[in-house]
Amino acid sequence: MSIPRPKGPPGAWFEERFGVTPELLRRVMAQALSRGGEDCDLYFEHSGSTAVRLSDGKVNAANTHVDLGMGVRVVVGDQVGFAYTEELTPDAMLAAAATAAQIAEHGGTRDVAVPVARRIPDRTPVLEPWTDVDMATRVKMVRDWEQRAFARDARIARVDTYLGDAAKVVMVVRPDGRLVEDWRPMTQGFVRAVAVDGDLRESSAYNVAGRAGLEYFDEGRQQRLVDEAIDRTLFLLGAGKPPAGEMPVVLAAGPSAILLHEAIGHGMEADFNRKGTSIYADKLGASIASEHVTIVDDGTIDGSRGAVNVDDEGNDGQHTVLVQDGVLRTYMHDEISAKHYGVDPTGSGRRQSFRHAPLPRMRATVMESGPLDPQEIIASVDKGIFCQTFANGQVQIGAGDFAFYMKTGFLIEDGKLTRPIKDVNIIGNGPQALADIDMVGNDSILDEGGWTCGKDGQSVPVSQGMPTVRVGKLVVGGVG
């Protein structure tokens, strides 16, 4: 079951339901700082979710989940002490605070101000809350997606569908008196199809996700969800392998941003740079790309999967320009890295749940549009490939080397898209690929997929987008 949007004043949710009073918050923070910690935060979370899965014509899973707890982080320099509890009793919270406090050893205490709730932006406008949607409506939706998929083509042999929704109320409290309460909705739809044509058997999928209610699944989006899944699956039946070698690669607008996220974005998270493990650690103020390349990490895009009203340290979500006209301007900062660099945090401190401490993380990583028509970019390539979708990849943050698995695309011959291609490894180096982007399209798209980013054992929802771009050369693992 989803958690409804709080109707009371900020901070009231946890006080009214679980007895977490301002005085108790002060006691817990005082305990957290009792051994000389420089700073701390309390992160409360009450979350709920509902999911429906359909496979082989049957609803084989329909479940709800509810979670509740609080995490305590104590900071001393660059060191972090962390503990959490699944019980919001005074004894349990004070015990967690005492455990986290052990990171400090120098004695002394910091003053703890009375928490004062403040208003925050609302970037997740929900018109039809999932709390008002019954299970029968959800089941009808996944069945309808299945039937639409089978009706598209006789070669479709199997369809799996999924509809999920979730919401959480979080509260972040700081010793300087900050208290923010945030409601965070989410929904996702998924369709996977299997197509059979003679001896050929292929499978592909498509999904959509956003911070929204039932209104997210308007008729256009539901039809696109099914059509994209079927189109991608049928495409694979007629696709082959390109020739192998080093060649120009054109990345399609939208889904290709997985390469931007993994091969480039992670390297701009400040903790990797603070520790000297990112290849961008000494590149601030340096030109690292074409003057047509501007990359932002944006937590302010209404309704996007990566939108944050506030981050998980209680700082406002922001529009952060990482690369401007080819020059590296800043990193994504949480409070620890911001203090290290002597700058303000960028609202990028994120955590998977109350069981985890925050880290600098991406939100919506987007390359902005450039000056060129996408067709002009394709026409500039005599021999290369056009990448439409990717399945997965591996990246070494320190060196920036990557290998990505392109799922679908086209061969480019004499400036035209010709043969469909599939299942191709693309190998390169993130910073070098960024430097080798020599043409940027005017069609930047924020992809609507349900992207999830993993780091240090934590997963958080993100968005990503980019325009059509040409990378001058990458290694394509096709047919020799």
C-alpha cells in the first residue's frame, strides 16, 4: 500500500503517528553528538508499495509492503558513524544514536537547536493518488497491456506485464534546527515480450516510470509502453551483427544516456574526486569536451524519476551545471565533500533508505541540446553504427574504461541508416569518449524509463537524457 500525502503541518506525520516529538528529536541528536561529533542527521522514513505482475495470462503476484525506521549519522571530518533502528521508540532511537556516536572520541558536545519545520518545493504533483486506486483497476491495466501486445503481431508468443507504485514520507532533522518532511511518490509500468519466427526467438522490454499517480498512465503513455516493447522485440528478429573495429558511433537521443550516466556521470560524483579515484579529480576548470557539450545533474524536473524536493541531508534539490560549454565547472556534492572543497552542497546527498548513510549521487543527468539537426549527424558518417538502446554495461570509475552492450541499432553506410543490428559490445574510455564527441544534436530527450543507479551497495531512482551525438571513434565488437 502506498503512503498517502501528509495533510498536516510539516513534521506532524512522525509526531502524530509515532510520538516523535521535538523534545525527543533533541535528545536523540544530543546523544549522537555526545562524544564530540561535529555534525549529525536523523533520517526517518515510512514507506509503502503495491505491485501487480501478470505472466502466462495469469496474475502471479499481487503484493504490498510497508517499512518504517530511522537512521542516525554522525560525522567527524571525513569519517561517518552510522546506525539505524526499525523501532521508533525512545530507547531504540537513543541506542542507535549512541552507536553512531562512537565514531567520535574527543568528548565535548555541540549545541542542538529546537527543530523548526520549513516548507519545501513540491516537484511531485499527483492528481490521482494510488491510495485511491483499487486492486481491480491495477489488474485490469496489466491485463489490457498484455492483450494489446498479443494483438500487435501473431509472432508474439509470451507477454509479461508489471505495474508498481510506491510512496514514502521522510523527515530529516539536523542539529542546526533544520527539519524537513517530504512525500515521495513513484510509479512504474513494464512490458516484456517474446517473439518467435521459425527457429528465431527473441525477447525485449520497455518500461516507463515517474513520480506521479494514476494520471501518469494516460492513453498515449500506455500505448507507447506496449508498442515500444513489441517494436523492440520484433526488431531483433531481423537484426544482425555489424563489422568489428574502431569507427564513429552515433548515440540516439534519450536511452543512450545510460552511457552518459555510467561512463561519465559517476566520475563527477564528488566523493570519488575527494578520494582521488576519479579521472576528473584534477580537471576542475579544465576543458574536457567540445564547446557544444553542456551536462547538468538536475533534481528539479517536475515528476521525473530523479526529481528531489530535498535531498536526504535536508538540502534543496538543485539544477547543477557540471560541464558548461565543454569546461568542468563542479562536481555533485553532499555535505562532506562540499566542506572538503569549500563549496555549498548541490543537493546530491542521497540514500537508498533509513538503513543507509547518504552519498553524493546523481538525480537526472542530462546532456543539453547542441546546434545540429540529428539527420545531419547521421549523414556525416560514411561507415559506423547508430546505437538506439543499451542493455547493460561495466565501468571502472578510476580509469573511466567502459564496456556497454548495445541491444538495438543500425549500421550507418554512406550517411544513411541501413541494416538493423543487435547485441553489440561498445568499448571505450568515458573521458576520452566525452572528448571525442564532435557533433551534438538539437533534440535532447529526458528518457522516461525506470532507471535505477547502484553505488556502494545502495540503489536510488534516477533519470537521464541526452541529444543525438557523434563520438568520433569507439571500439565496436561486431563480426571480424
